[in-house]
Amino acid sequence: MADADPLDIASTPSRADILEACDCADQKLNEISEKFDFLLSLSPTNTPEAMQCWFDNGCEGDPDFHYRELDFDPAEIRRELHAIELSGLHEPLIEGLLLEKRHELDLQLTLLENRCSKDFLLASEQLYGAVSDELYDAAKAILHKVKRSKRDRQVVGAVELLEHAQLIIARYQHHDADFQPELEIRDDVTGLLVSYPKLYIDADARVSKRRVDPLLSHELSIHMVTGFNGDCQDFSIFETGLAGYEEIQEGLGVFAEWAVGGLYASRLRLIAGRVIAVRAMLSGADFTECYRELRMKCGMGQRTSFKLAARVYRSGGLAKDAIYLRGFFRIMQYLSEGGDLSPYWMGKIAPVHVPVVEKLSDAGYLKPPRLIPEFLSRPDAKARIDDYVADPSPDKWLSPEPTPESAAS
């Protein structure tokens, strides 16, 4: 047997060298992603004012939305993005994840470059996908079968939301003191928005009291916890999110709402309405036509229809809102087939990445999650999930409306 060529041995990188090269490329990608806040940059800063003005003017035409000035040059960031060397990392699994993420960041920069232009919509559909006939029909069926419920007159505002969020955070900090989300009430966001490690709360927020726990279970126990667990990995890509992670993240968020018993009729109808709105937008409907479809055909309220259309038509047409129902369907299907959610707590990943994550974990590249969503340990949530797994049925998705006694407790 011939002796091994010493030059070949010398050129074979060690595990430490591979890790260093992967970590260097990962950090450069992370530095790029931190140079812009994607969703914040695409969201209007004046939704309440634009809504009132639109109503005052007879609900015609496009609302006058205002957006933040970009304090960065997307083209310059793109040049930096493609200057990152990702070939020859000698770890094909990690190299593949980083290449996918670079492509996704490139698409996001394209969207930012084309805000409020006709080219925005095309890139948006490429990033988030179209609305299939199956998903559209399912959304219509939900709106037909699930009837509107009475409005809950007990509402809380931004301060109460922040205080409730602090209580949930304290439960997590009992298990891990390093969990330190930043909470901020702002007047330039709509609803709640997580951009790890920050939770932005709309200063004008008015949330049904019964929706507070489901809403924060979605935002904190899914988005913030997976962001934290990803941040604790050696590769920051698990905190910023692997390519295509958003659909299953939002699906897990809706799953969290359901698991705590808070996927009420109004919420299930809302995420179904988002699918209808995205389909209308992608089919060429303008803002007013979409608003009227939501009002007249879907039975949505006036303000709800406007806010839903505003989310979908922001910056020129964002197809993201269809992923909530699509992602929820995928999670419930996954559970019905005996799927294990454990890999999803390690960071922000997509279903296609589960086998990759398991291999990287077995190889010692990934750590176990430091936090698990706290609602999974609640007896009522565990019973609800176990019952669904034993006998899956879409009829179990809708949470029963609380009785006056339970709502007041």
C-alpha cells in the first residue's frame, strides 16, 4: 500500500479549521442581516391616520401611507453580501444553509430597493409564494363555517400588554436568567412585532382581554424563545432564521394560540381573511377592491378590513400574510402524523431543515434548546395537544368562546 501523500494530509482542514471558517462566514452574514430591519422598513408609520383619512374620503383609491426613510443603501449591502466567500467551507451542510440564507437576504434587499413600485410585488411572491387553490378554498370554507362572534368589550392597552409580557418573561427567567427581551412601546408600529431581542408594542394597541395570553404566547413563546435559543447556538444564522423559516414560525405561533385555548372565531377568521386578501392582491385587485371583498364577501368589520388590506398592500404588495394559515395547516398535519416539534425549538428553522438540524446536532455543531415554550407544560395545553394527536380533526381547531365567568376570572 502506497504511503499517503503528505501534501494531501497537510491540505485537509482540521475540525477546528472548518468550524472557524464556517463561523467567520456566518458572522459576516449576520453582520449583513443586522444592517436593516426588514419588516419595520416595509411597514407604514401612519396606519391610524391613513385609515381615518381614507374613511373620511369615501373609501376610494389608495390610502396615503408613509414609510421610514432607509438609512442604508440596499445596493451597497448587496455588494457586501456577495463578497462573502461561502465556497470551500468543507462542511456541506452548513455551507448549504449559508448559501440559502444569502439568497433570501438578496431577495429581501430587492424588496427594499423596490418599495412602492410595481416590481415589489414580483419579488414578494418569489419570497413568500403564491396562494394555492387548496389554501384559498380552505380559507373560504373557514369564513363560511366559522361565524362572527360577539365583540369582547374588555380590552387592554399597550401598558397592560407590556406588563403581561413582563410576567411571562419572568417565568422564563426563572429557568434561564440570560433570557432578556427588550420591550418597547412605539407609535410607529401596528400591533405587536418581534425583532429579536425586541418586542415592539403599538402605542395605540387595543386588544381583547381574552386574547392577551394567546397573543403573547405567539410572540414571546415562539418568536422570542426560538430567537433566544438560536442566539445561544454557535452559528447566528439560527437566531436570524434559516431561509424560508417564517412560514413555520408563524404556523407555530398560531399553534401556540390554539394550544392555550385562544384560537377564537375572530382570530381564525382573521388569518383566513389574510389568505383571501393576498390572493386578491396577487390577482391584480387594488386596495379598494380588496377592502370591499373583505367587507362584503367575508363579513369583516370596517376597521379590520382596512388594517388587513393595509398589511397586504404595504410597500407595494407583501404576500407574507398567507403564511399564517398555511404554516398552521402544516404544523397540525405534522402533529397528526406523529411529528416531533423538538427540532423547532433549537432556533428559527424551516421543515426542510429538520433532517439537517438533526445531523448537525448529532455531529456536535448544535446545542439543545435552553428554553422550551412554557405553554407546553400547561396541563390544559398538553391535554389539548394529546387529544388532537390521538384523533386529529379540523373541527378541533376552533377554540370555544369563554363563558362570562371564565372571561372575568
